[in-house]
Amino acid sequence: MILEMLRHGETELGGGLRGSLDDALTETGWAQMRAAVALAGPWDVLVSSPLQRCARFADELGARLRLPVQREAALQELHFGEWEGRSAAQIMQDQADELGRFWADPYAYTPPGAEPVSAFAERVLAAVERLRQEHAGKRVLLVTHGGVMRLLLARARGLPKAQLLQVEVAHGALLRLVAHDDGQLGEAC
């Protein structure tokens, strides 16, 4: 399966840890996503996180391409608990040590009330495996979040878990992986 991943564009409430917050896209965000797919495709399957910053664009694209959109709750962003909606600068003001521990190794430190990264990884990887089994041999476009894409790219690159947050994924980035028959992920040209 070819798995192309599109990160949502800029959101109305801006940067920071958006997680489970259901922000809408800005006009810039819409433009970022439209530009990313303008010369891409074709796809056989269109899958989206249910959060509106992904799903509304997926619905628009699906209507244009005449493809149904499959919602996949397991492919939404990591829930950041008490840090949701806060920027790194805001968190640094009262929890600098905790933020440092999270950035240094997100698997080893879980923010207060947040989803552990190990549980996030488990749900995302299980969802991708379900997609691979269901859509073997097809080209799938997944409209999703930065954290999901970082996780899958880190796996494909064989990076140590502690380096997860060093993987950069811009708003509106479109990246391609191959999900092999043995379940392994690899980067595709």
C-alpha cells in the first residue's frame, strides 16, 4: 500500500499543542492543503481524522475526486492533557522541567492528564495496519496531524523513540510512505 499523508494546514487558534481541540482551518490553512494536493494523486482511498481541521478538507477533496471519505478516529492527534491549547512558551513559564523531559523523550514522560505516547503509537500503528490489510495494493491519502505523521516517519526511518519530536512536518506537508506486506513502513520517492 502506498500511504500518502497530508498534514492539516494552519488553524484559527494558531500554534501550540492543539491535540484533541477541534480548531477550524484559516484561509491560509485551506490554501496550504489545496496547494499540496494540486499536482498529487491519484488516490484510490481517502481517509481522514475526524477533527474538522482534517475532515472538512477531506470532504472537499473527496467531493472533487468523487471518492468517499473514511473517518478514522484512531488517526487523530495525541491528546496533550493539561497542555492542550498551550504553546511551548506558556508551558515553560510554569512547567519548564516537565516540558524539557517531554521534548527529550516523549515516550518516557507523559504530560499531566495526557495520552501516553506509547498508547498513541499503539493506536496509530494498529490503524495503519488495518488500512494496509483493507487496502493492499492501493494508493491511500491520509489527511491527518503532525504527531501522526512524525510517528509514522520516525518508524519508517528507524529512529530511536527519543527522537520522535525531532521529525519535522510543516502545515500542509504531503509525504509518502510504503506499507509493506510484512507491516514494515518505508519512505517512498
